[in-house]
Amino acid sequence: MTRNNDRKGPVTRIFSALKAVFWFLMFAAYPFAVYWSLERFGTRAASLLIMLLLLPGLVKRSITYRQGGLTVLAQVGGIALLLAIAALSGNQVFLQQVPVLISLFLLAGFGWTLKRPPSMIERYARLMAGEITAREARYCNRLTIMWMAFFFLNSLFIEILILEASLEAWTLYVGLIGYLIVGFLITVEIVYRRFRFGRFAVPFLDRLEQRIRKVPQIEK
């Protein structure tokens, strides 16, 4: 039994990682799908098409992760409501509001964990690195607040793009620039974490650093 569980462990982690990548690509592709469908089918048809493609997967994902009924209602119901209003009104602004809603969901989710600790970043840290110190836990709380500020500013900027800029500018930011900013922030934070705490707290990076340190230096 132990051997079977050991064998299933890596497979389960790989499968979970693949699902995470799939959903990341789905949401990353959303603005480009909106742009493409609006250009070819118009707002009403585009809204119905995206609703048929997106909502079944969201419902299934919510059930799979056993999220509470209110969470499912807020997430899936909020997105469905925006798509339905876009389909009924023919106003593409409601299609463009979906990334704003997702950013606000993240803001609320991170904020809720500050009220019901551990914080969101601490939960991720414990999943990645196992045990963490009290000092690292306090750092995770501050980092959670930092990401909350980013989600708020991100939703605000997207809203400005919706109201003041072109569809092309909205697509470029939501589908590319926003993710580049997130990647940059994560990279900077990981490097800063290494210098502050003496470890990356990312198993792969910590193992890589240990291997590099063990490599014998060539004497000149």
C-alpha cells in the first residue's frame, strides 16, 4: 500500500500542475478570445460563445476543489451574470469586466485569509517549503497585503482601460502586460526572500543552489 501511495504522489502532483497550467492558459487566452470573437461575431454571439466555453469548466473546477456554496455563487454566478448582460444588452463593456471581477475575487480571497489566518501567502509557503519560522510568517502576512494592493490597482487600471482606451489596449494589457508584471513581481520577491531569509523557500531553487555550491571550483 505504501508503494502504491508513493507512486501516486508524483503523478498526482504532475496532474495538479497540468490542471493549474490549463486554467492559467484559459484565463490568459480570455482577452484574446474576446477580441477575436467580437471582431467576427459581435457582442451578443461572442458572449454566448464564451459562456458556453467557460462556464461548464468553472462549475466543474469549483466542485472539484469543494469550494463553499457562496464562493461558487459569487465566482461562477458573477461571471455568468456579466456574460448574460453582455449577451442581452449587446454592450461589450460587460465582457471586458470579467478580468476586473476576477482580480476583485483574488483581492477578497487574500483579504479573507488575513481575517482567518494563516494568510494566503503563508499557506502557499507551507505547501512549498513545509515549516516556516514566525519571522517568515509575519513576512507572508505583509506580502499578502502587498498582493492585495496589486489586485486593487490592477482592477482599477483595467477599469480605466475599459472606459478610456481601445479594445486593443485592453487586450494587450490583460492578456500580456499584466502577466509580465506579475512575473516580474514574483521574481523580485523570490530574490529578495533569498537574501533576507537565506533560502528561496522553493524546493527546486533551494536544491539547485545547494548543487551549485557543491560544485568544486577550479583553481587558477
